[in-house]
Amino acid sequence: TGLPPYLGMLLALGILWFVTDTVAFQRFAGGGPQIDLAEGTPRSAGSHGGSVVDALHQMDLTGLLFFAGVLLAVGALDTAGVLERYAKFLVRLCGNSPVLICSLLGVSSAVVDNVPLVQAAINMFGATVPMNDPLWQLVA
């Protein structure tokens, strides 16, 4: 489809959210007090046990924001053309040797975190290097 992968994940989350809220609404709309099986206490109609909202409240938001920020920064570098220039520099410096390119990427990982480095490698070489190339095995 040409759409970014995160749109598919957001669509799946939206569908899951809709289904769980619909099921929870039908369960609570049936009337009568709801009993929380874990605690054995009555539960109000507004509290949804096991809903998407509860799952989002239990997530590690700091880690999620970190990875979102890192991937956003890599996307900005890609849009600005920095990654393309760095890829051309690596190819000019190392030739087409995947071992040398990955060695320099490994040295770069001492300065930059591995997550943005792998994303940058995908952005730098994804369009030009075939998927079965040894470069991807070395990057992984």
C-alpha cells in the first residue's frame, strides 16, 4: 500500500480498542452489579477491566516515548538527507564491502544507540541493497 508500518499498528490498535469497548459496553449495559473476579468486590459500570485504556495505563510510557523520539529523530535525519550523505560516504570509503561498512557502523554504535543505527542503516541502504545481501545479516 505504500503506507508507513506505524499506520497499520495504529489501525490495529483502533480496531482492538473498538472491539473491547463494544464488548465491555454490552456487558455493563446488561444491568446489575458487576463483580470483580480478582477481588470479589462490586465494580462500577465505568471501570473496564482488561480494556485497552487499562493496558495503556500499565505501559512503560518513558520507554515508549524514548523509542518514538529516537525513530522520529532518525526520520528527520533521513528527510534532511543526512543519512543518504552518510551512506554515500561509507560506500565511497569502504567500497561495496559489507564487512567494512558494518565495521564502521559498529564503531558508530559506540556513539549512537543501536536502535537508531539499525533504523538509519535501513533508511540508508534499504532501497539499494537487496534483502539477501550479507550486509543485513551483519547489521542485525
